[in-house]
Amino acid sequence: MIRAAFLPLALLALSAPVQARDDLGVFSSWAAFRDPGVPRCYAIARPAASGRSADYRPFASIGTWPKRQIRGQIHFRLSRKLASSPRITLAVGDRRFSLVGGGGDAWARDRRMDAAIVAAMRSAGRMTISATDSRNRRFTDRYDLTGAATAMDAATVGCARR
């Protein structure tokens, strides 16, 4: 039987191009998966429902690519298409980060910022990402971080076992 909390995360993982994925676990509002063919592992979550219109199906993910020696890389799919020169701000607890992005995606500026964001996520209860959309309106996607640290750990361990 599929747990109700798992279904939206499973659908999110399946919305990407079809590949074999291993479920590494569901941890509150976060889940962890492994794509053995790449190989790649990631923790992923959807933002809280907002009831407003969206251009995309948003998510936050933290990825690990062992062959590329990349660990803890942040990626956001935002709910709206970004302005040509967006101002993207991530708030994690009391920390603020200025992200880069385009289209409907946002990332940390470098590996050092990735590490700082991951560290902040481990101790905060929620995070928000705000940006300017293509219609020049500010919007915010909100995330509950309950289970995020465990999902990130599961993703890291999942790729370490390869």
C-alpha cells in the first residue's frame, strides 16, 4: 500500500524523463531517490500548496553525482517563469542567499554557497524562495524542512553504496 504522503513525491519523481529510480525513503515532506544509471542521488520536496496559478510544478532538490564528485548541489524548479533579470532570494531560517537562475530554475552561485545552504537547511524549520516572474510580479514558494536532513543523508548514503 502506498502511503498518502509518498504519493505526491512519487509523482514528482516520475514527472521527469522515464528512468529506473530506487526509492531511498520518504521522510515527512521530503523523499530521497537514486538513479543508478547516471549515477545520481537526490533529496526532493514540493513546496506548500499556495492556491495561486503556476507556470511549472515546483520542487527543491539537493543532488549528489559521485562520478562528478559533486555532493549537496541545490536546485529549485520555481512555480513561475522568471523575469529576464530576476532577483532570486532564498531564506532558510534567519539566513539569506542570493541565487542565480533563468527560465523556471534557480541554483546557488557556487559550491561554497551550496554547502552553506545545506548547512542552514539542516537546522531550520522552513525555507522560502522569492523571485520576480516574467510578468514582473514577486512570488514566493514555501517549504517545510521537516525530514530534509534525513532525506539528504539518505541520498548521500544511497550513492556511497554504489
